[in-house]
Amino acid sequence: MRFCDLARKEVINVNDCKCLGNVRDLDFDECDGCIKALIVPGPAKWMGCMGREFEVFIPWCRIVKIGPDIILVDIDEKEAKHKVK
């Protein structure tokens, strides 16, 4: 599977059935090249013009299923949020 295939899929949290958005980036382990996490951008600030406050880091081990249209994950959204620098 290519990154562009992942980026087209919506990420859904099975804990609350909330759509988190689409994958925009990946976090890799520099030593072995394995994917550590999917990164989904948080909601846009003021009308989408001022960037984003946070990103959601979804550890690879928290992915439940990658289907043809969606990616199901099992995360605590509060713990997965990382402030954008």
C-alpha cells in the first residue's frame, strides 16, 4: 500500500465513532524504518487561516483495521493530541 492510498482513507476512532480526519503524515523509527504512528491534523483554527493547534498521533499498534475506505483506530483522543510547534 502506498502513502497516497492511506491519505485517502478517513480515520475513525472506535471508542466514540468520531471521524478524526485523514492521514497527513507518518512517524518513522529512524533505526529500522518501521512506521511508529499515523499523524492526523487537528481541526483548523480560525476559519482555516491560522493553522492548527494540535495533531493526533496514532501509534501503529492502536490501528484496529485498515479497510478499503476507512482506518479504524482505538485511541484515547486526549492522550493522542500533540501540540503543533
